[in-house]
Amino acid sequence: MTTNTPPEVLRYTAFSSDPDGGNPAGVVLDATALDDSDMLAIAADLGYSESAFLTAPPGGLDGQDGRAYSIRYFSPKAEVPFCGHATVATAVALAERIGPGELVFATRAGTVPVEVAEEGGKLRATLTSVEPHIEEIAAADLTEALAALGWPTADLDPAFPPRIAFAGARHLVLAAAMRARLADLAYDFARLEALMHRLDLTTVQLVWRESATVFHVRDPFPVGGVVEDPATGAAAAAFGAYARDLGLVPEDAVLTLHQGADLGRPGELTVTLRAGDTRVRVTGAGARIS
């Protein structure tokens, strides 16, 4: 750190307007004086799944003056290329200071525009993902993932083939056939962490389909030093791309993802798909944690 003045570390939750719901994130609106070790230390001290750090935008980044930034994300263990909930938390924190409207963030994964709007006296942020893509998972890797989770193959929903999905970060998508399977999450932390490092996964996106457009999700996050992420915007974007790519939802669709209830931190993520635009939009509320 190049200064003795400690940075202001804000605490916000994303994907809930209740500070006790959603996914908490640390937010540093001016990280100019921090180096990588400083940011990692702050993230580790907070213990949230991720914290976000803002600095000046790179040259050539489109965006209104004062509303464009570089942003980096750190879990308690390592930097991650993109984090949806910390993006939403940061956008809400900024909107409280400079007003709702358009923001642009330069992330390691690419440029992520965010629109913040006030609805019913509460702020909601919508991020637009980078270009997504979907890939197969090798049979041996799938077998190892299920073994680490303690999930029998018979507990998978055959309508949702396992895939690795990317919309800023890589996530393995696995769908449970029953809500009870999703609720019973007790996995081998070290074993799953090792597999995720080898496959460069950020989380495992576990899904159960309640109805045509409503899903319940959970995200183990051992590579970040956290057993489970309470609400995962990057995984929601990846899942939206996955569901559309496999024809499980229409090209034009609005999906509702419920996450965090099993942890006592309920949150809601809205995933919007638009025909003719391969990117995915993820919307959620946010609130400051006192």
C-alpha cells in the first residue's frame, strides 16, 4: 500500500433489498493506493465470497465521465475474473453517491455495462454479460464432480445435460431432479476444489427447475475459500446462456432464480434473454449493510 491512510471498505448485499438477504460483498470505491496483496488481504479479512475494487478506467473505455471504472474482484483466496454480485453491489453503492443511470466497468473478462434504476424507492442494477459460450465436460470429470458432491447420477435431471458455461467466469452446471437433492448439500471441499482448479471453474451451478421460468440454485465455491456463495450473478448469467443454448428456454425469456434460502440469506436474481443478442442480462436489488 502506498499510503498510510486505509481505504474506506463498504459492505453491501446484492440480489436482495434486505441487508440480511442476498450475497454480501466488500466494495472499495477508490482502490488507487492498493496493490494486489492489499486487495487480497481486505477480501480475506472481510471473509465474503468476493470484494470489488475500483480504479480509474483504462484508456478507450466507453462511458460517461465519472461513470466508467476499472474493477477487480478478490475472493478470500484469489482474484477472480468476474463477479456478478459484487458488480451489482458496487453499482448500487455508486448510484447512492452519483445517482442512478448507466455505468461501465472494465473487468478482466471484458467490458460489462450496468444500468441502475430506482424502483419503488429501491435501487436495482442490471449487468450485461460478456459474450457467453458453452462447452462439454469430459465424462471422467463429471464422474469426479458427482463423487465430490456425493450426488448419484440418478439424482440428475436428464432434461438438463451437464455443461461448463461461461459468461465472464466458468461454471459447471448440474441440475438436480428433486428440490430435496439441492437442499442436501454436503460435499468434499478439498476434492471439489482440486477438480475446479484443474478445470478453471469459479463455482458449480447446482439447479432445480420449479417451473418453466423459475429455478432454485446453489453454488459451491471452495476455490474462493467459501463453502457456498449465497447469490451468484456470474453463474446466473452463465446459466441463462446454457439454458438458451440447449433450447431449454425461449430465445426471449425472463428467468427467476432463487438462491440463498438454504443458507438463511434468500435472494432473487432475474435473468433476461433477448433474441438477436447472445449476451445475458442479470438484475438484482442491493442494500448497504450497516
